[in-house]
Amino acid sequence: MPRIIAIVNRKGGSGKTVTAFNLAGALAEANLPVLVIDLDPQGSLTKGLDITPGNPTLSEVLIRGGEGFSDLIQVTHIPNLYIIPADGDLNGIETGLREVPGRELRLRRCLSKFMTRHFDYIILDCPPSLGSLTVNALVAASDAIIPVDCGSYGRDALGSTISTIDFTREEINFNLRVLGVLVCNVNSRTTYDQMAEASIRQQFGPLVFTASIPTSIRVDEAAEARKPVVFYDGRSSLADKYREFAREVIARCQGGT
Ligand SMILES: Nc1ncnc2c1ncn2[C@@H]1O[C@H](COP(=O)(O)OP(=O)(O)O)[C@@H](O)[C@H]1O
Ligand SMILES: [Mg+2]
């Protein structure tokens, strides 16, 4: 069974897509087949991998109950990395415009019934809200990773994100756990960021991954080059940070600390 990891934070710009993209890259580089599912109607991850949605789209498949789900999987130019792209119609699902019974269970059903290919990891990139798509992700996931942007650290968003995870666990998905909090975009030259990181570590203790991701121009450069950092500049210290983070993810998934 693959680990299904939702990358979730209610706040936009907290590093969800950057984390999904670069974690997937580091796992793929380690020879672990990874599927990313882009659940954000904005489709940043999809565009970031230069993919266009096929026919049918993810939103059509979710609405009609999952038939054809495995046909949504597309190969990318990165070995071991596959994607189910987002499409603009996901907006309708997100806002509840398309009322469907049991709509919060849709993705879980698709993943359990229609997954034919074998992946070690499935990474769900969530939209910046706690709407229906994020709930679908949390209901389908085995684990959640919460990225927090150091520069614009939103305590409120973090609190409500964790409450939603707790609520989902208590009500629907007993197996869901927070795999960890990832401190992102840390500019260690500023006192503000140092204090923000220290405060997050104090609040969440061992839940916070040891690796944190520094602020680096390479994040945007790699995205522009359509490559995860480990493939864009594999020798950089940023690439090593993502490898370190990926190793922690693997260890935590295997029941380590
Ligand atoms: N480590 C980093 N260094 C520099 N910029 C970063 C870093 N992490 C994130 N960013 C910037 O923040 C932006 C928003 O991140 P993104 O992952 O798209 O947020 P979300 O998906 O949570 O809305 C990115 O496009 C990038 O420009
Ligand atoms: Mg995003």
C-alpha cells in the first residue's frame, strides 16, 4: 500500500506546492515511484510540470464516481514521477457547486478502488482553503505534512488547519496522522525568521522535521526550469535539504521517529 501524503495548510503561499514538487522530486530521485495529484483548481503543480489535463479530467472522474481514475495518470519528464493534473472545473467541487452525495469520500474511493499502478508514495497538493477538496484529500490520506512559511507565519491558519485534520481523524479517517510540520522559506539572516522558526519548534516539538528549507532563489529558478531542485541543481545545499527532508519523511512513514 502506498503512503498517501496530503500537503495541507489553509494559508496560500505557505509552500504547499513547492513542498509537493520538491519532495516528489527527491523521492523520485531515490528511485521511489511517486504520483502527485494536483487538487488545486489553480493547477500550479500541473503547470510546473508542463502538463495539460487530458480527457476526461480529474473533476469529471470525481463527479462520476471514479470510473477511469487510473487513466488520469500521466508520465512526466522526470523519471519515477507521475501526475494526475488539476483542471479548472475542480473549482465547482471545491465550492460545493456540484453537489454529489458522499462527496468528501470521492478521492478515497478512487484511490482504493481504481488505483492500478503501484506507487510507493502518493502526494496530494491541496488548495489554500479547507473546502471540499482539502477534506477529500484528508479523508483519502494516511498522512499529512503541514508546510509553514517562516516569513509569513500564520498562527491562525496553522491552528485551523490542525483542527480540520483532528476533526477529519475523529469523524472519518481514524488512520490519518500528522507526519510533520516543515518550516519553509527560512531566511536565517533575519531575526524575524529565526524567531519564527524557534517559535514553531517550541510549539510543535518533535513533530517539526529536523530539516528546514532555506529561502533560496533556486526554488523559483527550478520551478521555472520545470524541474524539482534535486534535478535542477543537484549539488546545491538546497537540494541536500530536500534530500534530508525526504529521508525524514521515509523514516517517519516506516514507523521511525
Ligand atoms: N524556500 C523558498 N525560497 C524562496 N521562495 C520560496 C520558498 N518557498 C516558497 N517560496 C515562494 O513562495 C511562493 C508560494 O509558494 P507555494 O508553494 O506556491 O505556496 P502554496 O502552494 O502554499 O500557495 C513560491 O512561488 C515561491 O516564490
Ligand atoms: Mg499551491
